[in-house]
Amino acid sequence: MSQAVGFPIVGAMRVVRQASALLLWAALSTSRGLFAQQPGEAPAPIPTTAAELTAALRPPDVRYAQPDLRFAPARPPVKALYVNAWAFSSAKIWHLIRLADSTEINALVVDVKDDTGCLLFPMSVPTAVAIGASACRRVAERDARARLDSMRAHGIYVIARIVVAKDPKLAAGKPAWAVRDREGGLWRDRIGSPWVDAHRDSVWIYAAQIAEEAVRFGFAEVQFDYVRFPDEPPEHRATAVFAARQGRETWRDAVRRQVRMVTARLAPLGAPVTFSVFGLTATADGDLGIGQVWEDFVTVADAVLPMVYPSHYGRGAFGYAWPNGEPYGVVRATLRAALERSRYPGAAEIRPYLQAFTLGRRKPRYTPHEIRAQIRAAEELGIRSWVLWNPRSVYQRDALRPYRETVQPATLTASPP
């Protein structure tokens, strides 16, 4: 009974599907869509035979072809080394390139503006020219371009590091932009370095202008550091005057506002915009007294780089009496907390800075064992990207996996967008 009733229904559905297919073909054949017929135009004839259908087919227009993202290659994880301006401008850079050729390293983070305020190579940014930051460059433009071209030829993804708020050159050249003391002079931190006022838009626009020129020069990504207020004892911070503060704006408000402004300003360039933050930002409830809150970065940036150096954690952190002697445990605990706080749609990549230096005389010395322990802690949590930090840009080959033919660093975007 059910089959006898089903036959006419199935036949009717087949007729409807055929008619729908013919109507859809007619719409597509006009290149403008189903309702694109203009007044006075005759409707396109609908083919009625298989021969007419075959003859009417045409090759696809490549202007409208969309890539199938399911089969697009994913960008390999970034495995990088920090390179200071001296290392970049000296013969040491060729050693670092050879190190990348023979190991898992596929990226280098290069100081374009470090915490002295001087630039890596001459730039045309008006403020840099006016304060002498371009004149105290580390390397000639021609040599900088040659080194950058060599890195890219070796398939190395090159990232421009730009320090924002700790800029003695800018503070001296633009005193109105600086943090001032109560007597009107330049306020200085405990090591005697002046800072610029992170409340002031001009400070961040200057950093963004340097980033723009770096990308046009050939850097594939920009990374901002010192995106914060000074980390000084409360009694010393109380002597600082931030003249650019707007109303009751807190330090967190200022950092959050400026990070969003810089990210939006650089968006048209197409280069990833990333930020380095204190490792404690991932576990702190407040802003650490410097204006940094994890969620304010991870919801905006392409990548956030927590500096999870075990030597920088105080006694008792994560239950360790001596965190510097527990590289695996400290890094794993910090990054687990970072992952928990990054459960947002489109959240930034977590790319930690790991310790590749020894701090102080007390053991342990950071050998390949301690460095690999940190990498293992990150990778066990599914975090495949990381940067090794050594302020002298000296790295131990034995801390790095050897290069394997299955790894293709050149698939990173080594050229500018």
C-alpha cells in the first residue's frame, strides 16, 4: 500500500527537481544572478535537450572562483630566536641564519627600535628624524636590506620588534611626551632611564609609523614590547606625573585603548600585529600595576607573547620554593592559565617567550636541558609556536631539534604582504 501511494509522489518530486535545476541553470548563465534581468531584456532561452545543455556550458570565470580553504596549507608554527640590533648588524647574523638552516628555527625577531630609542636602520618617520633616532641607527639601509633579503632567501620569517613606552630618545627629544617628575624634569626609573607617557596617543602613533615603514621595508610581522607603564615600586611611581592622562583614565584603560588604536591603524597593511606581555599577566587578577590585562590583548592581537621566564617568578609561585629551578613546571602552569583565559572566538595565538639565558650566579645554568623542558611544557599543551630570548642573542644548538626535510620553513610568509 505504501509503495503504491509513494510512486506518484516520487515522480512529482523528480519533476520539481528537474524544473528547479533548469531554472537555476538559467540564472547562472546570465552571470548576474537570478533576478538580474534588466528592463527590456529578453529572458534567456531555457535549454530543453541534453545536447543544448552541453553546448551551453562554459568554463568558469576565474574572477569568481573561490579557493577551497579546506585544502589551504596551514601556516607552520613560529619557532623563533630573538636578535638584538648588534647581532643583526654584525657578522653574527650569518651564524644565526646558518643555525636556522640546520635546526627547527624558522623565524627571527629583530630589534627595529629597542629600549634605547635608536632605530635599526635609517627611517623617514618625521619624529624619528626630528629626535635623532634615525641618526643613531645601528646599520646602513643598504646593509639592512641585504641582510633582510638573505633571511628571506633562506625561508626565514622576519619579525620587527618595536619597544613603545621605554624610549629615552623620544623622552629627551619630545619632553612634552615624557613622564615628568614633580619638579618638571624627566622622571627616571630605578636604572636611570626616562619613559614616555603611555596615556599619550602620539607615543603610540610614532611606534605605529615605525611599524608601517618596517613592513614596507620587508618585515613580515610587527611585535610591540613595553606596551605598559613602568614596573616600579609604588613609592617611586608616586613621584611620576602623567600629564596626558584623560580624566579618570586608569593605566589599564590607557593600554587597552592604545592597543586597539595601533591594531586598527596597522590593519590595512595585512601584516600580523603581536604584543609581548609579562608572563604574570596570564595568572594575575588585576593589571599588575602596569596596565596589562590578558583579555585586553588576546581579544585584539594576532598573537600574544607572554614572557614566561622562570627566573622572573618570585619564591612560592605555583608552589615552588625556587621557580628558576623548575622551568617545566613554571612554563606549563603559566601557559595552562593563558589557555583557560583565551576561550574567545578568534582569540589570539599564544606564542610564549622562553628563557634561553642564565640569570644570577645561583644554579641552575640554563643548558639545553632547561630550554627543552620549557619547549616540552608548551608543546604538551598544544602550543607549537615559541620564541627563545637571550639578550645577547647567543643560542645553544643542542637546545634545538635538527632540521627535518618534512619541515618547510619557506611556507611561512617570508615576504611582506
